[in-house]
Amino acid sequence: MQSNLQQIREEFWSNGYIVIENFFDFTLMDELHELILAQFKGNHDSCLNDEFATKAETQIVPWFPQREGVDRFNVIDDDARLAAITAAVLGEGWHSQYCMVMYSAQGTNGQAWHQDCPPETKDDYNLNRLVYTRDIVDEIGGQLRLVPRTHTGGALPAGDPHGDFEGQLTLYPKKGTLVLLHGHCWHSVQPVHGRYRVSTNYRAAPANTPDDVTDVCVYRNMRYRFSTKTVLEERVAAKL
Ligand SMILES: O=C(O)CCC(=O)C(=O)O
Ligand SMILES: [Fe+2]
């Protein structure tokens, strides 16, 4: 393996995430961004139900462009550099799951702290390959927060859905930045007070990972199953 890929693999597995700036060129980011804006123009209906949004303190509108034949989004899947990095991190036999654009309108609360899938089965996890088509800045909000090294730290503690953690980092990915983030690593998205915020996630998984690995998401106040829209477990912080 080339030494830069080796380095990426080591950093990812040590911290649970890695940020690579200027990975995608601006022309491509602008092109994808225009397609995203065209999709969301006046159309903010979410397929996630309101009960979920309220309880999870998470307000995003997901869009799966490739499922609707918007093939231009394949360009990232077809990027040989990204494939090489993904193989370095996940090992041979990895596969891509889906591309999901996440749109947050002005005045929405982002995403509460979560793990994309339960950490108890440590070998079953998703890899978030996050692409940012515009800079994430304080004026807009929607900063990405995470707690380094928690990909091996077990379940997110029950508690305040948006509350602070010791050691948390706030990331400001820029246009063209690639963030790789382990699905078990604790992460959240800050509220959006500017016009809107978008990110695009090309999720991938190692060989032999069940297709529905991200069906159950772990929040600080519950575990939620998306396919049946049910709360699997209410979680309450232990009193001190
Ligand atoms: O939009 C982001 O920056 C992170 C979104 C997220 O939590 C995810 O894709 O799992
Ligand atoms: Fe997530």
C-alpha cells in the first residue's frame, strides 16, 4: 500500500475520522451544488416523520439522487482516488451503500448527537464519506461536531441530545473537503440559522456488512428504527 494511504488508514483508525481538504475540485462541487439546489427549491418535505424530528431533535431532508436517475452523482463513486482510500480504510471487498444528500433549511436544529448504527456489534458499521459542496461557516451554522476516538467507546451516553462532551471537536469542512467518519463515532450537526446547509454522504461498508446496518440509530434519548418508524428504547441519563 502507498505510504499516504497507509497514513490515512492509521489516522482514521486511531481517531475514528479523517478530514482531507481540497479533495474535490470546485467546478465539480458547483455542478453538484446546483443539482442539489434545483431539487430543494421550494421543496422541503421530509420523508422522516415529524414525531421523529421532534424526538430526535434532528431536522434534515434526505434525498437519494441516484435512486431518481440523477446519474451525475455517480462521479464521486467513480473516483478512483476515493475508492483507493476507502479500500485502505475498510479493506478489500468493501461496497458502497448509497448516496444521500442532506438538506437543512434555515431555522432547523441540525442533528442531535448520534451513532449511525449500534456499536455493540463492533464489526458491523457504516463509513460516512461526506462531501461538502459549500463551506460550513459560523454565519450559517451546521458545523459538524464529533468526539475523537469514540468509534471504539461503546454506546453514546444517555443525556441531553445536543449537550456538550468533553473533548468534542467542531469541524468546519470547506467546499471540496472529504470527511471520512466511522458510523460508531459520536457526532452531531449544529443548528442552522443561515439560509440553508447541505452535505452529501456516500456511505460505504466493509465486506459482509448487512445492508440494513444503519436501520437503527443511537441517540442520547432513544434508539430509533427507521424502517418501522419506531422507538426501540427510551434512554434516560442516570441521576448522579
Ligand atoms: O452532514 C454532516 O455533516 C453529517 C451527517 C451525518 O450525521 C451522517 O451523514 O451520518
Ligand atoms: Fe450520522
